[in-house]
Amino acid sequence: MSRPNIAITLGDPRGIGPEVALRAAERFESGAETGSVVIVGPHGPMDQADVTDYTANQRVGWDTTDSKAGAVAATSLEKSVELALAGEFDGIVTAPVHKPSLQAAGWSVPGQTEMLSDLSQSKPVGMLMAAEKTELGAPLRVLLATTHVPLRTVPSELTAEILEEQAKLLDHTLREDWRISDPRMALCALNPHASDSGLFGSEEKEIMEPVVKQLASAGVDIAGPVPADTVFFRALSGEFDAVIAPYHDVGMAAFKTVTFQSGVNVTIGLPFVRTSPDHGTAFGIAGTGKADESSMLEALRLAVRLSNARLNTGSSRV
């Protein structure tokens, strides 16, 4: 059986990324199913001393403006993608970045998900939040149909094409990488009470219901549209293997409520595995010893699991 090699990027060097990356790598229980776990900086693989020096220099002796920090974070990600596409890494675990810093460094993208899509020339991709264990015990997986867009633009962005594309991508991922033979999914409604037969909006009837019927005819098991106030509870009760949320915060609010420090962001649709912790840069506690590496450790564990699934079945997309 092949064993996966995993890269961990450092993220914004002013934040907690470098320290949680290092601690997660140290805590990770490597075994028979794991190859190497390597931290990658702007110039390539780094050892523990390199990471310590890098963090200290960046906070004290280097230019720490948004543009400089964004360039360092972006270069680390670019290097990791380069090595992954060359076959040296099977998965990438990315530490948090500061989105305005990426833009200050010249990247006109909302975040790392979109950067990875561009760098690997992969489309479509999806943002899947996954926790294999939650505060309630059961797993929860939430795909965000629309991601980093203003709330006022969601209705116009939530097209039938996007929903069908994302649902098929998620169905493939659950089958190939989570090893769920017959995945059951739910489409979360956009409007209150799934619009109550049109009282509170038309998106459910005009867009979502036809998509669900079309997907069912294509062999995709998806229910909905299901009201947002019940769909996540039903998923946590074991009725659904994953939920497709129509916009960022309706999915993230439910997800983070029950997955504190255990949630993982997975980019699906790439030619390599990508995971990341579900927290930000936390500039305010960087270097104080207060940062918790639990989510980074979960991201590393899931990257290994998904990479193993891919390596040993020949799948090329998560």
C-alpha cells in the first residue's frame, strides 16, 4: 500500500499558523499509513529550527506589512502546489492567511481555496467543511454552494448550474474519498421555512426543486430543499451524510457551533488533497502560547485519511 506525503504551509507568518503547524506536526501520530509530513515555507521544506527562526524573524526583524506577509504566505502556498503537482506531496494542509494581505500582495482572490483552484488550474472546486466527530458525537459535513460573496448577491449567484455542479462534485467525493457507497445528501433551503410554498421567496420552487429532481434522475440521492432550522439537526442524527448550504454563514454558523476545534476545511475538486483548520490567523494571540493546534491536527489527520483513499484507489480528484 502506498503511503501519502503531506505538506503543511505556514500561512500568514504574523499569525498563529507557524506555531500550530509545528505543534500539530510534532503531535501527529505517524504510522504504517503515513509517509512524510513536511512543513513548507517560501523556499521549500523546513525543519523545526527553520520554522522557529522564520517565525521570530518575521515578527521582529522583517517587514511585517500586509503586502510582505501576504507575499510570504502566497509563496509558501505556490511552492507547496508546485511540489504536489510534481508528485512529491499527495496532500497539502494550509495554515490560515489574512485575506486582505493576499490582495495587498497582488492576488485578487477571496482566499486560499480560489488560489489553489487557479494554481492547479482546477475547476470546479468546492468548499467542504468536515468534522468526523462533533460536540454531539455524530459527523457533520457541509458544502458551501456559494462561498466568499456578499449576502445581497447570494440569490443571483445561487443558480441551478452551480447547485447541480456542486452536488455532483460532493457526491463523487463522498463515494471516492469517504468510502460512502450510497451517500445521502440534503440541500438546505435559502428562505425561511423553505419559503412556505412561496410565501417567503421563489428560489426553492424555481431553482432548488427542479435541481433536486434533475439530480435524482442522474442517480444522486439528495433531499430538499430542507429548511435551515432542521436540516443540520437531521444530518447530525444520521439522516444525511452531508448538507449543501446555499451561502457561507448559514452553513458555517451551524458547523462551528458543534465542531469547535475539530472542524476541517476541505477543498474538493483538486488534483491533490487540501485541508485546513477552520480558524483564522488570530494575530492577537500569536506568539503568546495560547494558540490551540487541535483543528490543525484534525486537518492533518483528515489529509492523511483522504490521501490514503486516493492513493489506493487511483482517484485523482477529492
